[in-house]
Amino acid sequence: MAPSKPSHFSLWLRRLWRFRPSLYSVALTAFLTAGMLHCNAEPNKTDVQRVKEEFLFLRFQSRIQPRFQGLSDGQLFRLACKNNNVQCDPVVDELKKNDPEFYGVLSKELK
């Protein structure tokens, strides 16, 4: 009796086992990509506070730094959102709910 040929499935498993380091790199790449997509998630209260502080800092710097001198408050606020990697619209909505005085001053510039 002649020895039986290996099945296609067992050959596939052997090939898969041979390339396991590359599978790890694919899995790691997928995990990191998923993490990067999460970077622009909805902002929480800490994000809103950081954007607000960054905006106030940029507004102060706009009197000193030539690169910020021609920018409006709306542009500085968008820059603060960009620097903190958050979307501006949800931050503005949070400010509208939690800090209406600040929102009232800022909303005139964002139109």
C-alpha cells in the first residue's frame, strides 16, 4: 500500500505556519490602524478643556508671534482643535452646553 498524499488542508496549514511572522505583522498593522481611526472620536470633557486652554494660549501668542498675528479667533480655535486632534463641531456643542458664556463670545467668530 502506497503512502497517502497529504490533504489540501494540511498543505495549507503548513504554508500558513511557515508565514506566521508575516501574519503577526499584518495583525499588528490592523490593530494600529484601528487605533489611529479612533483618534478623531467624540471629545470628552478633558478634550474640551484642553482645546479651550490651547485656544486661549494661541490667542495670547497671536499678539507676540508673527505667524498667528493675522488669524481670527475662529481660525485660532480651529487650530487649537487640530493641535489636539479633535473635531471642532462636537467641541463647540460641548461648550454650548457647559460654558455658554465662552460659547457666546466664540460663536460670533465661528460663523
